[in-house]
Amino acid sequence: MARITTATIKEKKRRQERITMLTAYDYSMATMVDQAGIDMILVGDSLGNVMLGYENTLAVTMDDMVHHTKTVSRAAKNALVVADMPFLSYHISLEEAVRNAGRLIQEGGAQAVKIEGGTERVDTVKAILDAQIPVVGHIGLTPQSVNAFGGFKVQGKDLETAQKLINDAHAMDKAGVFALVMECVPSELAKRVTAEIACPTIGIGAGAHCDGQVLVVNDMLGMYSGHIAKFVKKFADLQPIILEALRSYKEEVESGTFPAAEHCFAIQDEVLDKLYGGS
Ligand code: KIV
């Protein structure tokens, strides 16, 4: 399979082929996501929730992102790796934004970065693009703005926020993002925006008419015990399966049935005899 590039993703919209994206944060999961043929792996700052146990994404640092991006990049043979820029890594100055985006590419091995925000982030997107780093935009419910929004709320339901979503989508498209994540917005609005802009839209809680879809892998595999949003479909329910395996392990170790002969290494009797004198 040929490596997915930003050109492949744009071409998919032109051909009306749906784009797939999932998050991954570690080598084992990223290997499976890649083997499944998913187009893009997002090293999302949602790792703050599902990997690090934080309440939201705000505590995630650049070092956290670089660390997890490195491991995902080592696993991804075909998928395009997109790394999230964490809270405050692109808000202070354009110079810091470019330097931090560069770390995710140079140290992390990602092929692109994702930033949250609309019209207010146009200059940031342009500065990062100037450094030859492809950018994915993220509008609608942007989790890094949870305190400004006053909670995790669907965006674009009223006239004002719907108009803002449309303005943000056009601004990001014009700025040059190669794909645009739209999170938690009404399906009909996402459909209109998808038809209006040139770059592919990747929906999460944005209905079936986006050019692609993204989900947090731990949510869709039923491996996360925290809050699960309405838009998540569990494609598997792995938590009870994993729990059952862990309990069996405990029981077998405690009862002495694990390890069995096939899990053990042998030594010749004469070697043992020499060591212990036949005792
Ligand atoms: O961090 C993340 O996983 C994301 C997705 C929810 C799009 O930004």
C-alpha cells in the first residue's frame, strides 16, 4: 500500500471517497490502526484523558505530545500521522507556534500538525505552513476552549454560533489547511460547510455528510471508562474482555496453574547435578 500523503487526502475529496481517521497514542495500537488501512492517525491531545487520566486536555504539554508522537510514528507504515498541538503551544507567538509545530515533525516524526480555532488562528496556520508543515484545522467544539465555552457543548445550533462556524471553516480553508476537523456541530450545518469549502472536512459528532470521520480509538473500542459522548459508536466492547483476562491471570497465578510446562525453560539434569551435586 502506498503511503498516504496530504495530496492523497485532498484527492479523496475530489473523488468523493470517504476519509478515515482514528487517534492512537502508543506503538501497539498505532500498529493495528495502520494495519487496518486507516488513512490518518491522529496523536490527539485527547491522550490527556484516555492515556494520562486528566479531566480535560489543558494539562497536556509539548513534551507529552512529542513522546507519544514518536511512538506512533514508529508504528505507522502507511497512514499519515497528524500530531495535535497542545494548549498554549501556538497561542503566545507565531515564532513559538512554528518552533513547536517543528518539534512534532522533527522529533516526533509526524507528517502534519492539528490546531484548534478559526478566524483568530489564520496567521498561525499561515506561519506554520510557511515552514512547510501541513496543518489540519479543528473548529466547532474545540476542547482546549472548554473553559471559554463554559463546558463541552454542541456548537452552531443558534444563528450566532452557526455563522461563526461557517466563517471559521472558510477562514481555515482559505488559510490553506489540508483538512478540517469539525467537532460536535449539527449534521445539516456540517453538510453545507462540507459542500462549500475546498478542503476535506473530517467530522466527529458532525453527521454523515462530512468527507471523513474521526473517533478516539479508546472510545470506539470500548476501552475507556470515563464519559463517552453521544456521537461515539462502540465498534467493540473490549473493557469486559480485558478485565476477564486480567482476572484469569490473577486466579491462575494464585492457584499455581500458570505458568504451565509449555511456558517454562528446561535445563539438563547433568548440568543441575554439577551445580547442586545431585541434591
Ligand atoms: O484530541 C483529539 O483526539 C481530537 C479529536 C477529538 C478530533 O482532537
